[in-house]
Amino acid sequence: MRALMSTLAPAAAVILTGCGSLQNGSYELGQGVASYDALKAATDTCKAGGGALRPRATSDGRNLADYDCVIGKAR
């Protein structure tokens, strides 16, 4: 349980703060390893805000920074 919390805590902090670098409420996920649990939490949070998680075109998908939560017209 402790390992799960240490994995989810940084991802949740990044997701909840959002970076606001994209248009229409979309945001970058920020720093951290793109583990299954981190991506699941990010996907759930993004969906709750009306968005969809999308990988960046020039990414390898290993880090949370390789993904954006795309909301509204930015999709």
C-alpha cells in the first residue's frame, strides 16, 4: 500500500494543480514516471473534467510529461 501511495501521490499532485499550458482548459501532466497507476489516475481525472488523455507526437510515453489532458476544442 505504501508503494502504491508513493506512486500515486506525485501524479495526483501534478494532475490536481494542472499546468494550463494548452488552450480550452487542457493541460500537461507534468513530471513523473508514466506507470500504469499514474496513467490510470490521470485518465480518470482527465475524463472527470471532460477531456481525454493523449500522448504527444514526439514522445516515447515513458514520462507523464509525454501526455496531455485534452479538453474541449483542443481535441
